[in-house]
Amino acid sequence: MSLDTEQTDDTGHTPFPDAPGRSKGYEKRAVDAFLAQARSAFEADDAEALRSVEVRSAAFPLVRRGYAIDAVDAALGRIEDAFAAREREQAMSRRGARAWVAESRETAQVVLDRLLRPRGRRFERVGFLRYGYRVDEVDLVGDKIARYLASGEPLTVEQVRSVAFRMQRGGYREVQVDAVLDAVVEVVLAVG
């Protein structure tokens, strides 16, 4: 298994296009440094050096003339998949397949229990004067995830990663929703 972290080649060309026009993109040095760290951690086969969840939560400053966000995010998704696959293999060899499946099943059940709560009450709400994720949009995505967890309706990790919600006053607390989405990504990758 290899990790394709796409670095600048010998001719000085970068692996990612620049953000178009006046749009901001990810700061190139920050992205390049993170990719170098990811490559080093993966090649060292050090399970503690960098984990898939850290790849998923990587964030970079937005600057003019930075890397195009979509291209970097797609590469990070592939890198996360590679780390997750390695973590799954290592965990199964250490604890056995049954323990790995039981742990993934337990996480899936916790998420499903939350998503089976009544619509509009699945997550804590922010105060009326603050903005949170739009409740109807989160509930719609939550319904799809619940169907995946309960009956195996198709759902890809890319669909979960790419979900975005508009904001509304008194909406769902972002941190809670994001934590559930992260758990869903882990479950999908674990069974993948």
C-alpha cells in the first residue's frame, strides 16, 4: 500500500491547481507541510504518528493564490482512506476481526440511536440569536444515514464528507453534528 501525497515535482510544478480567479485557496506551504508529514508517517508505518481522524480534521489557512480547495480536499480524502485501511488492518490483526466489528457496530448503534430521535430534536440547539446548522437539512441527511445504518441503504464516505449545511438562527449546534458525521465516516471506512 502506498500513500500518494503528490508533492512538487522536479520541474517545480505543483500537484494542485491554483484557486480560480479572485477566490481564496489553501495556503500552499501549509498543505505541502501536512502532505510531507502524512507521507513520512505512512512510510514509517507508525500507527500513532498520524491517524485518519487527524487527516479528516486537517485545516489550512485560506489565502489568495492558494491551492484549489476541491483538489486538495479530494487528495485528503484519498489519504484518509489509506490511513483508515491501514488502521483497520492493524486493529484486526491486534484484536481480531470480531472485536473490530463489535467496536464498529457499537459506534454505529450510538449514531443510529441519536438519529432515531424525533426530527428537530436530534441535536442540541444554539440560542435563538446564534446561528447553527439548518435543522431541516441536518434531519434530512440524518434520515439517509439512519437508513444506511439500519437497513444498509447505499451511502458512500464521499457523500458524508461532502455534506454542507446552511445556517439558521437557533439551528443545531455545529460541533455535535460534525462529531456524528465524523463517527459515520469512521463506521463507513471500518466496514469498507
